[in-house]
Amino acid sequence: YFKLENKDLFFYSTKSSSSHKGMHNLSGVFLKKNEPVMIQKKKYYTFSLIFPNKIRTYYTDINYEYATWISSLSQSLNPKNLFELYDIKEGIGKGKFGFVKRAIHKKTKEEYAIKIMPKDSMTLQDLELAQTEINIMKICQHPNIIKLYDIYESADFIYIIMEYCKGGDLFSYLEKRRFKLSEYRGAEIIHKLSMALYYIHSFNIVHRDLKPENILMTDTSEEADIRLVDFGLSKIIYPNEKMIEPYGTLSYVAPEVLLEEPYDQSADLWSLGVVTYLLLSGYLPFDDKNSEREIARKTIQEEPKYTEGMFMLVSKKGKEFVKGLLKKNPTERMTIEEVLTHDWFKKYGLVPKERFNDIEKEKGNQFILYTSNIINSI
Ligand code: ATP
Ligand code: MG
């Protein structure tokens, strides 16, 4: 037997028990309606609650009870109405699940981006990934990582309210400049991205889908700042743990991931190498117009060209930097610490030393700080 009180779900062993056996707090939990199931010739109505680390499914054979649970849960998961607070404007992007729209906070007039995910088109596993994505965004507070402001949920949608980046993604930034950037600007962008990577890796998070489409520009100016987005494929892994799931995007994904070998944070460093190569030369290091197989084969077997085309004009330090990242063998690849202290950055005065320490100092406080924000706002 279950009893819902505000955001707390108490459970009892019998209907008449006076003391509960336990309680689950539903802050940040998603609700998913499921299709009814037949169990021993009896029809059961069911829904699942997706907790940060567990999915629980509930059953009732009484239809009106089911309806009451759905409406009560929706209300307690979502006490305020999103549409009373925000004016939802035009679409600004499309993701795997649903879309991203611009929104204006009615009181403050500030702009936000809202990612809207329809739950009926998502499986329980998809919802679990969305849960991970939100948890990662909650943990991460870094100048080059997209800020999460709030989360709303209705019976049918999840709404993620985040900082709005008006400048579009890094890919269109490059397109607008015909894929020509100065080496200094390339180094500056890669340095910011490396700082963001150092930060997430220090929380044992692997991004797994690092590419220009997932790097947003804060405004349309030449010097726009960058924000890393899309933690939909990211994962928190324990030190020394390796993953084997084939994730990522072809052209940017590391050879060990393609080969389905165990991999870790160093797979993100390969992708950083591919993005750097693209920024400095205007083209991808492993590419083929007609065949995806060829892209995969080149990633696994071929050395990129360092002495042809635009890449020829790159400085010695810049070449060294990219070569250090595009090592097929992940154990030979530069580490994120080697990246941040590389001479290529030093040459442009991009030094991270104090920031390194700041991150270490801040780490302890981060989660607590952010948790209290979230609790205030939901
Ligand atoms: P995919 O896996 O296909 O990249 P996704 O479901 O993970 O999609 P996102 O990458 O997070 O979705 O968002 C989709 C697109 O929406 C982005 O490529 C970007 O163009 C736009 N977008 C996302 N977040 C923001 C934001 N905060 N500000 C501005 N635009 C955004
Ligand atoms: Mg994306």
C-alpha cells in the first residue's frame, strides 16, 4: 500500500498498518505511464517512477485508482505551471527526443532555452539516460558548461530549462567563416573546451559525444564564449572502470570505441583531437563522402595528413598537440593534464594553473550549493 504526501511516497505492508515501512522522496523523479498488462488473466494498470539510480514500476487493477495516482503524482512532481512562468517562443533546435525552444521568463524578461522531451516516444532506458543527463548538468557548474536552471514535468513531457546560447553551434560558427579560423582563435576555443573536459573528468564523467554540434556559442560575435552541451550520452564511471558500449558520432569517435574495446575518459581526448584538427585545417582528419565504413577504417588504421592542405600552415606546436591526441593507442594519448599544460597553449598565454586549483577547491561545495538551488526552484 502506498500513500503520497506532497513529494514523499510512503509504503506500508498492509492497508491498516499504522507505521510505514519506508519512504521515497520524489524530487527530480520522472513519471512514465505504461500500457496495461495482463497478469494471471487479470488486467493491471501500471506506471513507472524513474529515480536517479533505479526504475520502480507500480501496478493496480482498479482503473480509477490508476487515474487518481497519475493526476496526483503529476501535481506533486510539478507544483508550478511552467507556462505561467515562461513565454515559449520559436524552436531553436531539434534533438533525438523532441525539440529545443527559446523561452522568456515573464517576470525577469530573461531568455532561456527549453529542451522539451515527449515521454511517450521514450523508452524507460531513454528516460534513464535523460535522468543521467540532468544529474550531470546539476553537478557541473563551470563557465564553459551549459547551465541548468530548472526542470519541469507534466504527465507527457519533461522540460529542461537551461541557459540560452544565441550564437548557434560551433559547426555553424565555422561554416559562417568558411572553416577558416586563426590558429590563436582555434587554440582559445580548444583551451576552453579542455578546461570543461578537465572539469567533467574530475567528477569521473565521460562526455562520449564531443563534436562541434555539441559546443554552443554564447553569442554571434567573433569572440563568443563556448558552452559544452548534450550530456545525453554521458556517463559517470568509477576510477579504473572501463566501458564498452559503442557510443558517439562517427568521424569523432575514438578507434577503441569503434573496435568495441574497453575505453574510458581518454576517448573524449581523441574527439578533442578531431575537433582541434577540424578547427585548424577546416576539414576532418578521417573522412569519406560516400562510405561510413571508410571513415571507420581510416579512424582505426590511417594516420591523418599533417603536411597537406591547410594543416600545412599550422605551427609546430599546434601539430604536436593534435598528434598527441590522435594516438590510436589510448595509453599513448596525451592526458588532460598534459593537454592543459601543453606548450601550444603557453605560446598564446593560455595558462590554467590557478584555475586548476580553483576547481579542486570548489569541488567539495558544488553539489550542496546546487542542490539547494534546485530544491528552491522546483
Ligand atoms: P542530438 O543527440 O541529436 O545532438 P539531443 O537530443 O541531445 O540531440 P541537444 O544536442 O541537447 O539535443 O539539443 C539539440 C539542438 O538544440 C542543439 O544542437 C542546439 O542547436 C540546440 N540547443 C540545445 N541547447 C541549447 C541552448 N542551451 N541554447 C541554444 N540552443 C540550444
Ligand atoms: Mg546534440
